Amino acid sequence: MKKYIAEVIGTFVLVFVGTGSVVVNNVTEGGVSLVGIALAWGLVVSAMIYSIGDISGAHINPAVTIAFWVGRRFEGKHVIPYIASQCIGAILASALLRVLFPDQSSLGPTLPAGPWWQSFVFEIMLTLILLFVVLNVSVGAKEKGITAGLAIGGVISFEVLCGGPISGASMNPARSIAPAFVGNQLESLWIYLTAPVIGAVLAVPISAYLRAGDSDES
């Protein structure tokens, strides 16, 4: 149960800070900036890895949980409870942001800036890169330690800088579900439910191949 609660809290903080930085940027007419938003996402991910990595593994992302499961690092019986916990935490964060900013029409949703296929491919690639890093710096099914926090937080930041203006740089279905559901902006949600999972699953054999190569050489 502690693992599930940790995932609720971790995803709540992630979405509250990450999408909150987007909302505050809108309220202040650009006061946070794209760079500030990217730093907010990267820093909050690092902080959660250091905070709950030893408890739940700090997945805070259904795509991460699915990738660990596909890679046989995570028991299947925990997959649904983890994803449910992540979605609950994310929705609670967006609900609180709605209370704090009732006049805002959006709560930091992920929406395509161009054609749907562009954002779909972007999200696949961004999540593949993220999970490639996660799988190679994590221990078992846990993201923990100085290396994991710095590497994963760093990749989140540079991917928000790269993909944020195009697809919103979700890489996380729970992150997209919450503002879409609470803000009633569901029209493009399917992209952010499917593309990150595809990218995450594609990263598994790539990482496994490279790690197996290292083992063979050693």
C-alpha cells in the first residue's frame, strides 16, 4: 500500500508543479517562459526520484510502469494498481489547479500544435528516448540514486524544450489525462494515451540488447 500511496503523491506533485508552471506562465503572460517550464518539469521529476525512488521506484508515469513490466522487471499484479494510483494523483493535482485558477480555460493540457500525426510521432520518439534513459540508469524496476535523478530529470527538461511547442511533450499518459479530464479538453487525448506507450515499449528491446551486450563483454 505504501508503494501505491507514494505513486499517488509523486504523480500529484509532478502534475501540480509541471502543469502548474504552464498555468502560471499563462496567468503571468509568459513570466515563466518555455525554459522555466522545462526546468520545472525536470527538477520535479528529479526531486520525486530522490524522495520516493526507494519506496515505489518513482515511476509516476504509466508508460514507465508498462515498460518495466514488458521488460520483466516489474510484477504484472502491480501494473494496474500503479497506473490507477498515478492517474488518481494526477487528477487530484489538476482539480486543485482548477480551484486555484478558476478563470483559466485550460490547465496545461497537451495538444498538437500541427497535424495529429506530427505530435503522434513526436510523442513516440520523445518517450522512446526517455525510457531508453530510464531503463539504463534504473535498478530493477526502481528509479533511484544520484545518477537516475540527474539523468532522468535532465532528459525531461531537454525534451520539453524540444517537443513542448510541438506536441506538449507529454511522455506520460497520466500527465495528459488529468488536465484533459478536469479541463474538458478530450479531443486529442487518444494521441497521448497511445503514443507514449508505443514509445516506451519500443525502448525495451533496445535497452535489453545493449545491456545484454555489456554483460557478454564482461
